[in-house]
Amino acid sequence: MEESEHFCPYCPRTFSSVGQRDHHLLSTRHNRCQITFREQVEDWPVIFNIYTVTVWQLSDLYFYCPFKDCDFHEHHASTFRTHVDCAHEFLVRDGQVQNFKAEVYKEKNDEDCREYGYFGPLAPANDTPRTASSSSSPTATERRIPSSVANTAETTKADAPPTPTITCNKCKADTTRSDLMRASLREEYMKRLHEDMMESLADKTVDFKESAKKREEMKAWFEEGMKMLKEVDGVAV
């Protein structure tokens, strides 16, 4: 068994056995993966409808894909996000996601709610909230929205052609250890960037030029490190 399996992928702790690590993952609430995606509002290029789906890790320590006709499941949140990113797109009609499984529910019993949740196929019946995702008949133009991890800046116009769907098995097979490392670094980088911007906005005496300079330095450091990781992994840059 690989030594890396004894490390928590979310915090610096290490464990002498996989069982101890798995218990830590559940007991410390490292057991959910939230995926955010956005729909551009027509005629408003800087306004978006934000959708989220929170996938909960089951007692078998797997995250299960919430999309129809997909049996993909994965232990690690970063790998799971990579799968959703490359294998699925969000089919939205009238503000409702149409291609979720029937077990996917809305966080609020509200027609305009864009927050979804999914416990997976093994969830007990009494744990599944009452409201399921809508599957009404077509009444408006459908939009296919490629998925994106929370806080990403890239967006896709509504009339853009859908990207080719990649099979689950290929997506999982192509995910290397370096992919996982880079995914975790991107997540931490986004958190750090968000924290820095929030602190600057809260400080009425902040020097925005100096703050921007610090962020540019952090960006250069981050991009250089990601490039080196790719080179070490043998990926052409």
C-alpha cells in the first residue's frame, strides 16, 4: 500500500493506517465536495446565475457522481472535481438543472433555489430531503454549461457549442498523482487570493497598488511552481 494513502489530502496530518485516516476524514467533516458553476445572464455580460451542488461522502468514503447515467465514484474530492470538470456539462432550462439524477435535491423548497445536494445511491430513505430536482417538459431554450470549480474566472457563453463528453473511465485513468497535487494547490491558491482581497477591501487605509503588486508576485510564484510540477511529471508545457 502506498505511503501517500496515509496522508490527509486536506490538512497536514498523517496516519499510521488507512483506517485511521478514513476515520479522520469523516470525523473532521472532510466529507463533502461542493461544485459551483455559473450561467451568464443574457444581455448582461458581467452578471451570472450561480448554481452549486454539494456531494456528500458516504460511509464507504466515496463521492458519487450526481449526473444521470454515470456511475463514477471517487475517494478524493480533488479527483472527483476533475471528473465533473472533464466529463460533464450542466444542462439548464428555466433555471433548473435537467441532467441530475432523481436523488439530487434542492437545499430549499423554492422554485428559484439554485443550491442542490446529493447523498449518493446508498443514502437511507429518511436522510434524503423531500424536494427533488425539476424535470419539467421543455419550455425554453436549453443551455449547456460546462462545470467549473468554485471561484474560477472562466465562463462560457450560452450559445457556445458543447464540449465533447469524456467517458468516466478515461477521465479517471488520466488523473495522475501530479493532477491531484496541482488541483489541491489551485484550491489553496484561490482561498489565499480570496482572503487577501477580502482583507484589502476591509482595510480603509489599504494601498491598492501595493496590494496588487503582492498579488502579482504571488501569481508569478504560483504559476512557476505549477510549471515545475508539470515538468517533473513529464508533461509538456
